[in-house]
Amino acid sequence: MYITNIPAPYRTYRFNLLNKYLNEEGIELNVFYMNTSEPDRFWKFDPEKQDYKFEVFSTRPVNKFMGMYTHFPLRMFSALRQAEYDLVVLGGIASPAHILTALTLRKNALKILSVESNLISEKQKGSFASYMKRTLYRRFDAYQFTGQKAREYCEKYTGALSDEKVVYLPNVIDESLLRNQKENVNINTSVALRKAVEFQDRTGKLNKESTVLIAARLEPFKGLKEFFRCLPECHPMRFIVAGTGSLHDDLSELIRQRGLNVELIGHVTPQEIAALMELVDFFALPSLSDPSPLSPIEATAFGLPLILSCKIGNVSEVLREGENGWSFDPSNCKQIASVIERASKLSEVAYQEMREASWKIFRTRFHSELVLKRYVGQLIKLLN
């Protein structure tokens, strides 16, 4: 049993493949989704694409309270009491529904808590929140992490964990998106891609300026304001920002005032993101905090050198400093200027070496078949 908040395209791909590998071991996957969506999420849920057993328990609008989404899928609690399962994975403690679920899970099942947060992205830090986390986390038999920073965060509340109680499941991307998306997406009808291509043409390919893609919601935690304020004057790189959010007008004004070589192209689909990654030269993410974002993993799959905030939770997994890109402190303007200068001065040979290094990281750390087969082996070991 896997319990999580909402379906997403990458989860559809992951669960379809996971179900295949579990079935080969005689194990059935059942997924409970609390809702179809959350605010600021534009994914469309297609039940026909789910090749595993699942149930969605609510379609009501979800609001926020004290920084948490207010999921209350009442039917799910009744379904959980009746369901038979040997092993259950709960996707975090991110809402009142997650908390209630943690308190009502079957006692004779092996209970795993999935943790993606890190100490930087932690929002609830008060004494009561810490007490609740310690109490809830210790109800579980084992813990599932996307990477080392998630483990460090969890151990703040559980104490040191033995490796026997730990499984790793890095986020995986839909690898069907890697296949020639420029041919599969019509640039003439895609507003976002048309903007990106026109921006590249307008700023000029002839002067050999490199193009950097930032795929991020236009919200404060993504660090875009701080990043663009720190860009050096007359920097020799162009930035395409894919995403929407509450900071759109503020960022547009900042870009205008500073005369920055930046284009905001709005919301993009997963297919359009893939097509953009085939068009650009670098990928950047300047988040002030971010648990375990998918976009840097997608960038490694396209062999893009990375320019990443050191505050993102999976930076140590996707980035080898100086080999496939650079990290920076998003609050340090000198570091931001330095990595932009280094990226802009890369020789063609060094650039191609970085591309190969990114692709190698993807193949060895994030390839979905490798990741999910290894994960199934870890679950079987826990059950035994």
C-alpha cells in the first residue's frame, strides 16, 4: 500500500513501472491518493494511464492552513481500516490527513515513512511541531529517503538510524519524455515554446550567447528575485524562465528595470519542458529551499550542465562540483556572479565534458529501471 497526496505525471510513470517489478516478485501495488490536485498544480489526471490498482478519495478544492494543505479524505480512513496490506508507505507528514493516517495504520503491517524534506526546507520548527514529528516519526518501522539530506532531517527526530531501517527511492522522471520532444511538440501552437524560440532569435544566436533554462514556479521560495538581483551587469547569458506564480509582475518589473536578458514564458507542460531542455545550453535552479526537485534530474537526463543553489535537497546527488556544473549560495551575490562567469567562459571541449558528466550521473543514479529494481529489492529485504 502506498499512500500519497495527489497523482502527478512522474508518479504515474513511477507507479506503473514499480507495479511491474513488484508483480514479478509476487507483490501487488495499491495506491491511495487523497485528492486529484492541489493549488498551483496544473497536472491533468488521466485514470486511463494508471496501470496499477489505485483509488482517489476526494476531488474537493484543497486550501492551506498553517502552511499545510487541508486534505480531509474521510472515505480513505474507512478504506484503510478494511484494506489488507503487509507493507505500507506513507508519503510524508504534510497535512492533517497524513497525520491522521500515521495514527491509524494497521499495527501488524510493516510501516515505512517516506521523507523528502531537508533541514533547510523545514517549515514547522516550533516546539509543538518538533514534539509531533518525534512522536509520529517513531511510530514507523523503517524510513524511505530521496537522498542523504532527507535522512539527516529525519534523524533529527528519530535519532541515528541503522541502515537496516532505511530504504532509498530517488525521484525518477518519465523517460518517455526523453525521445525527440521537439518533433512531438508543435512549436507553432505552443505559446511557451514559441516565446522561447523567438527570444533566442531576438537576442541573437550569432553572438554565441548561451541560454539557461530555469523551470520553477514564480514563488518566493524558488529564489528568482534574489538570483536576478545578483546577476552581473551585461552578463553574457540568456535566461528562459518556465513557470507561473504570484511573483510574475514583480519579476517582470525587476527584469525591465535592470535590462536583464530574461524571458518569462509562463506555464509549460512536461512535454514542453523536455523540448526546452533540447533547445538550451544550461539548466539553473536558484531555490532558497527545495526538498527534492525533479527538474535538475530531468536536466541531467538531457546532458545539461547545472547551475544549482546549494539549498536544494538533492544537490549532492545530481551535481558533482566542477564536473557537471556548479553550486552557489543563493544569498551570496559574489558566488552567483562567479558561477555565471565560469559557465559563460567554458571552452567547447569543457562544455561537452560537462554534458557527458551529467548524462553519466543520470544513467548511474536516476535511471528508472535501475532505481526501481533496487527499491523493490530493499522492500523485499525489509519484509524478510
